[in-house]
Amino acid sequence: MLPSHCGRRCSRCQPCRHSANSLYSSQGALVRRLADRAHLRAARAFVRLPIPHLPPIHWLPATIFLVTYLLIAVESNLGSYLDRTAAAFCGAVAMVLAHVLTLDQAYQAIDWNTIIFLLGMMILVAHFLVSGFFDWIAVEVAGLARSRMQLLALLVFTSGILSAFFVNDTICLIFTPIVLAVTERLRLPAQPFVIALATSANVGSTMSVTGNPQNALIGVSAKFSFLGFLGHLAPVALVCLGLNFLLLALIFRRDLRHAPLAAGAPMPASVDRTLLPKCLFAASLVVVLWIFNFSFPLVAISVGALILLIGRVKSAFIHERIDWTLLLFFAALFVLIRGFEASGATDYAIQRFEPWFHGGQVSQLFALGGTMLVLSNLVSNVPAVLLFRPLVGSFSHSHFVWLVLAATSTWRATRPRSAPSPT
């Protein structure tokens, strides 16, 4: 029988022995913990994992950029109060007022080559609009069809090919009322043909640098040749136009059964026979000069000035058909993106997400294409391409990346609008 606690620390009584054991065990645990930490430090010193140093982000310009892009993304919910051009303009002004950029830096941020290229092509297309060329083409195509399926095929490939050279929105704007009038005269359902027009104009515009504004931006930024861009993307676009026709024929097979078209009164199409040859000459001159690798913006603005001189059309008619808001939208986005770069966010994104986009060309195709499809549907085509533009230089195959961006940014979902979108 061990004695009870004696009031002194000894090894004879049970309570004193228990407390001594507890002290020794706690000291042992402390020693083991310190030893473990020493081993861990030694291991870290021996195998030091590289931790990337990410650049800091200045949150004021980054916040201005994010708020502006959010307004661009939700413009359809704001009605006529604040469209995306106004949102981009306000964001660009905010970058200057917040001292992210000076006025001189804002002027220098604007890519004037792209603005001039777009303006020159708009002047040429405006003269084609006044000449009645597109109305005449649409009426002739409708007259060639002998069945509903033929009408669909002609519409798909005609609108797709014309969109490659005269901007997809122009073709949609001109062809839509004619398609509706033709389907009404021939007592056809309008839905298959209107959807065919919208999707084919989108797909066909991928072919060339003149097909849509984002292709113009990519062609100027990447310094593609006209035939080089056409040679890479025209085969892809033509195959996709064929797939688009087959898919529409399958979906609307009941409405497009093989039956002769009902007879309808021929539709008149007035053409300015004096202006149209001049427009065709100007367009041919543009293509020839581009084939010989003359500058995109220089050729576009020079031929635009030429057609203004020889076209003999009232300037007011041409001014009404130039999309000035698109030019302002581009200029504001250039300033906004430069301010975003000044925040350090692009450097952060390059270092943070670079491993996602590097690898083989197939993996790059899916990673870049998927990201661009999501961005294009969130904030539209042009803002998405401009957002990616600073990142393209970090890729070894930059021309391949530009082509992927050109294709996937154009093939975004076609959303219904009350008026055509400028992209």
C-alpha cells in the first residue's frame, strides 16, 4: 500500500510519481515537436519548391474595368438607357479621371490603324447599300430557287459568302426584310429562313478580315496577309456553312419538304446602274491591292476616299450608313484595355493562367476556343478579343492563337435583338 501524497516531490508516493511522469511525458512531447519542426525546416531547405511571384494588382483601374465590362455584358437589360458604347466611353473617361492614364496616354492607346480600316470599309459598303446591290442579289437568289430546300441552300451560302466581304451585320440588315417578303409571297414559314440567314452570316464572316469588326482588329493586330487569313479560315467556314445547312434541313424537315414553291409575283429590285460599276471597281481594287500585301488601313481609307470622289452620292446618304457608334466603341475599348494593363492585372493573368493555355496545339485549341466562346457570349465579340490581345504575345505560335480567336469569337450564340449588333 503506497502512502498518500506526502506534500513533497518524491518518487515513493503514487500522486508524486504520477505528476513526475506527466511532467516527463509533456517534456518529451515538447522535445519531439521541436525535433519535428527542425526536420521540417531541413527538408524545406533541401527541397525548396519554386513559388511564382505574382505581380501586385492596382485595384482602382481593375475595378473600373470590371464594372464597365459588367455594364457591357448586361446592356440588353438596361434598355436604351445605357448601351455598350456609352458604357465603354464612360469607363475610358473614368480611367483618365482616376489618373490611371493621362490624356496623351489615352490618345496613344487607341489603335488608329483599326479605326481607319473600319472607317474605309464602312464608306465602301455604304456606297454598295445606296447602289441597291444587296437588294438585287437577294431578289435574284430568291428567283433561282425551285424548291424550299433549294431556297434554304442558296440563302445559306449566298449570305455566308457575302458576309465574308461586306460585314455580317450589313447582310443581315439588308436581307432580313427581303427574306420576310419572299416567304410571305411564297406562303412559306419564315422561321427556318431567318435563322439560316443569322447563323450563316455569322459563320461566313469568319472567312476574311472584312467579315466582321473583330476579324478586322485581328488582321491589323497580327499583320496577316489577305490571302493568308482567307486561306486558313475560308475552308473551315465553308465546311461549317455546309454543316449549318444540313442541321437546319434536319431541324425544319417538315417545313422544308420537297415541294415546288408556290408562284408569287416577282419582286422589283432597283439598281443604280451608274453607281454599281464604280462600287465593283473600288471593291476589286481593294482586293487586288491587298493580294499584293499593301497595308489594310491604307488601302481601305484610300479607296474609301476614291469612291467618295467618283461615286457622286450625297455625303449625307453616306454619313447615315456609317456606324459611328462602333468606331467610338472601339476607341473607348482601346483606352479601357490600356488602363486595365496599367493595373497589372494582365501580367497577373499571364503568370497565373499561362499553364492552362500552353501545351500541344489541340489542347490550346480547346482551352482558348472554350474560353473565347464563354467570353464572347458574356461581353460580346470585340471586347472579348481586345481582352485577349495583350496575352497573345506570350504564346509561341501567336498566329495560330489569333486564328483560333477569330473563329471562336465569331461563332458565338446568335441572340435575338431588336436591331443588329455592331459585331
